Amino acid sequence: MPPNARRATLADIAQAAGVSVATVSKVVNGRGDVAAQTRARVQELLYQHDYLAPVFRHTDALESPIIEVQFQGDVKSYVARALEGIIDSAAEAGASVVISKASRTPHWARDLVSAGRRALIVVTSVYTAEHLKELARAGLPMVVLDPLHLPDSRVHSVGATNFSGGLAATRHLLSLGHRRVAYLGGPAMAVCNQARMHGYRAAMEEAEGARVPDAYVRPGEFTYETGLLGASALLDLEEPPTAIFTGNDEIALGVIEAARARGLRVPEDLSVVGFDDTDIARMASPPLTTVRQPLREMGGAALRTALRLVNGDKVESHHIELATELVVRASTAPPRERDVTT
């Protein structure tokens, strides 16, 4: 739009749609008492006319920027901890946060802008080139927390040192004397899963007497069910692992249950290491050795990055990684008999 071009008003949209200004105002403010067909027609016109709510035409007047935080799936311990960091940092900065499930309705980014959002934080969500195009057209900056695929150069993201975490977890098991160590992870193409798996492989390659049969590396989902099924398959092998490093704490709990169902004890018969250090790691039986992701700090970093983008400040790095830390608890121990690789 040329700098001096007149922006569309509510009256312009109302006239084009053949409805009242009050109806258009309800759509802009997210009110529910508008017929679906009418709402769709008004939203399309808002999009065509690049309509922005008045608060966005005068950003200096906005004292408390509103940040939209979207996630997919259930609010599990991982997501809850990251949200705590976002909310706490927003309170410190005088910003407001709106939390929602990810939506991909037509013109969703423009709708967020019209509803007063200044930036978007997405938690472990998948975004596409079309999503980025929609965000760019709406002028809405986005920060991805723990991205599932390689960050685009146009996307700011916050993650953790997943490779180092995988390396530390596997070295811990190797230091106890394990040589038959398996990796049971999340989605094969997820960046965080790949980094953890590569850290595992790097540690195994540098250890004398350790090898990684193809059957020892199993992708899945970051779920308890993956732990149950994956551990069952691993323990059915002719030469089963004596230790399993998992892609997150939920998978680890599934592994512990699969071992228990077979009469195996953790850690006496099988050592297990998780990743994340969510609340369930401390409540597990036995308490879980795991790699701690600084989830609250990651959430805070994502919020601060979003506010810098809102203010037009320069952000030096498109991707920020915070350090992981191995937390040793009671789910790991030396193998009952030091296993020998033939």
C-alpha cells in the first residue's frame, strides 16, 4: 500500500459487505453473535482491504502489547513449563499473553492482527512456506519455540542444545559400563530428535566396544505409547539393550512400564534415561535420570525475542540455543554383568 493511501475503515467494509458497521465491529473483535456466512464475507473483505484495527495504526499508543501463544495437542508437562516462562516474562515486561490452540482458518494471521495481537509465539508447531507468506502479508512477527524442523532464515526460534544433551546422556550410560545402548526417539524428521540421536551416535562411536545395530535406533512419537511399543520391540531382540536413552520423559515412562510388565527391574535389569526433566521425571518410579531442558528459560527467551521484534529492535541471531544439563537420579546403574560386544 502506498504510504499516503487511505486505509479502509469499518464503514468501508460494512458498505462493501452490505451489513452494518456494528456487525463488522463484532467480526473484528471476535464476537460470536454473527452468522457464519456473514462472518466469512466480512473477513474476506477485511483481508482484501488490508484492514488493521485502529490500535495497530498507532502502535505508540499501545502500552501493553498482546502476544499470541499457540500450541498443538494437549497441554502436557513440557508445554506447561514453557508457558510458565512465557507468562512470567510477559508480566515482567508489562506485556499480555493470549494462549490458544493453533488455528489455520483462512486469513488467520490477518485475523490475529485485527484482534490486537502484536506477535505470535508457536510451541513445537509445524509451519510452512504458506504460513510464512501469510504472516509476512499481515506484518505479524513469529518466534518458534523448540522448532520441529530446520528454522527458516525468516523465522526466529528458541531451542536447546539437543546434541550435547544426547551426548551427555549416552556418555553417562557408557560410563556405567553399558555397551548395548539403544535410542528410542520421537519423529524421525524432527530437528530436536535428530540432534539427540546424533549426540547418542557420536558417544557410541567414540566408546570402545560399543556398536549401534540398526534395530537399536527406533523413531516414534514423543508419547508414552511409543515407549511401551518401542521398548517391547527392543527387548524382544536376540541381543536386547541393557540401557535405553529416550527422546523425552514420556517415552521413558513407557519404557519403564514395558520393562515392569516383563518382570524386569529398572535400573537393575535395564537402565533408562529421559529428556526434558518435566515433573513426571521426578515423580516416576524410580525417579528418572534425564537431560534437563531449561523450558521456563526457553519460554522467557521466546517472549523477549517477540517483544524485540514488535519494537523493531535488531535481533542478532535467528536461532537461540540454551544449555541442557544431565540430571542423574535412580533409573540408571551399571549392568548386572558387564555386557561384551562380539
